[in-house]
Amino acid sequence: MDIAEVAKRSGVPASKLRFYEEKGLISSIGRQGLRRVFSADILERLALIALGRAAGFSLDEIARMLGSKGSPVIDRELLVSKADELDRTIHKLIAMRDGLRHAAVCSAPSHMECPKFRRLLRLAADGAIGTDAAVKLPQKQRSKKALNRTSR
């Protein structure tokens, strides 16, 4: 399959395919005139690259997992580490979402007078949003929030 067909079928621009080849993520099997030609498994390899990028892996990490022999060599510890990182990001985003929802309905005369909003500001300034130090609700309120989320 030539580079134009790969680009069309995968949705990956030819320029990015050339870049991936330069980085060692993919390799062509030859040329048809001036165009690079790829084997049929290139689409699966590009899907693995897309999955890795969506999960937040660097191209170097993806290259190591794809291996040079055509068969992926996926580092399970790296997968666990990335999953843990995603959990931390999710936790941070949930804390931010909950803070924004609170700010939207807060009854304080000004957001700057709301203790919860001020706590969020401090945490954001310290880069701590998403850690265990993030805004804590009493257990009763956390349970009520969880119920509200599941009932939507």
C-alpha cells in the first residue's frame, strides 16, 4: 500500500507518516516510484501509535513498546505507571469540575468570600489541585454528590 493510500485509510497525513518513519515508529518496505510503500500491517501499527498517544505516552515510549521486529513489546509496568498518572489527572479534573459547579451555585455574595472557592484558589496556586489535600467535603456531602452523579 503506498503512502497516499495509508494516509487516506488511516487519516494520518503523509507528512506525519514520514515523521513517524524518521522516528523509527514505522518503516516502509520499499518505494513505488517516489512514493513509500508499506505492508498491510501498517494500519494496525498506526492504531497502536494512536492509542499510545491518546493515553499520553511520548513517541519515544511508544517506539520502545512497538519494538523493531514488528511485534509489540509492551512494558506492563509502564502501562501501570501511565494508568496511575491518568488516575491522578482524573482526580484533579474531578476536583476542578466540582469546584466550578460549586462556584456556579455558591450563595456567598462574592466568590472571593466563599471559603471553598478561596481554598480552591490556594490549591490551584500551589499546584495541589487533585491531591489528597484538595477540597474535602464531609462524608455525608461526598455520598450525596456521588448519588447525584450516578442519577444523572
